[in-house]
Amino acid sequence: MKASELRVKNADELRQELNELLKAQFSLRMQVATQQLTNNSQIGKVRRDIARVRTIINEKARQS
């Protein structure tokens, strides 16, 4: 997910995207705990996506 894709979304869409990413992160953490996760790099990708979304949300809040 690129920041340019996120910048065209409105605040509600960004919050929805953030909730989905947080659920995905929780799911990945549970898979790690039960030793079912085979690709550990997914955790880092989701964390970076969460940070991107939060950054864009904060940028839009400062502009208003």
C-alpha cells in the first residue's frame, strides 16, 4: 500500500483501513503464538502499513 493511494481516501475510509490492518496484525500475532505463521515478514509489512495510515490521518487532521 502506497501513501499516494491513502491520500486520496477520506477520513472515514482511512479509519476503516486502520481497523482492518489492526485486525490483521492481531491475527498475525495469534498465528505466531500458535506457531502457524510461516512468513514472518508479513508482520513488519502490516506494521509499516499501520504507520502509513496513521501518518496520513494525522496529516489530514493538521490540514483541517
